[in-house]
Amino acid sequence: TLGNRVVFELRRPTIEGIPSDRWAREAFIDLCDALAPAWASAQHPAEYWVKVMSERPSIQAVGRDFARWLPGLFWLNGFGRRYIELVGEPTLRATPATEVVPLDGCIVVVRGDDPRDWATPGSLHVEQAIAAHLGADLFFDRTDPHRPGRAPDWGALPR
């Protein structure tokens, strides 16, 4: 993994009177702003399972090899400093997404408004446009798990 993780699941339609998807989006952006992660994502559990997990011969996160690629494009995506350098800040800022939020040390790319819509034709169209814009080799592809990918040089991390 890329270090520490923050994980939370939202199981109620509202949190403090705010729709849970809006609350999650705001919390995600606030956390990316405060922590400047190497990479971050927020997604519906079914989306993660379909894009990253394998069931045979054992259950494992086959798409989590950060030395080769990112696990996928999700509802919310935070690209930290190393990914900004790899992809290019102008390219990330011009991503054809629902919203792009530049922060200090991280750029958040919002694929859509509702995390539950991840498999709809509209969401898939936006996802394909984002992947084409940023470079599909940046992301794990379950249909071609052995293809070459593109990732930052993690060996050059300062200690």
C-alpha cells in the first residue's frame, strides 16, 4: 500500500441532515486538502469489487499494485504530488470530469454526482473519457491484467 489509510462506510441516507453522498464528497475533498495523499479514492463497494477484486483462485485485490498502476477510476479520485508530476498538472486540471478540484498537493477528480451510478452508461462514458484523457495505462484493467502500466517512481521517495 501507499502508507496510511482512512476508510469509512456510510450506511445511512443522511449524516447530520446532509445527503450521505454530498457529505462523503465534502469529507473526501477536506481530507485530501488536509493530508495531501499520494492517491485517494471513494467509491461504492460494488464498484471496487468489480474493478479490483478477484475471486479465483482466492479472493484478493489484484488491481492494487501501485508500482504498476492505480486500481481504477472511481467516483472520487485524489491525485497527489507524484501523480501530478507523472500526468502533468495542466492535464489533470483539464480532465473531462463532472468536477476537478485543485488543492494544495492534490487534485480531486469527481466522476459524477452519485456513487451508486457507477455502472450506468452515462457514468461509464465519463469514466472512459477521463481514462482516455489521463492515459488508460495509468489504471488497472481487469480484462488485461498483465498489460504494462504507468506509475510514479516510488523508489525515489524521500525518507
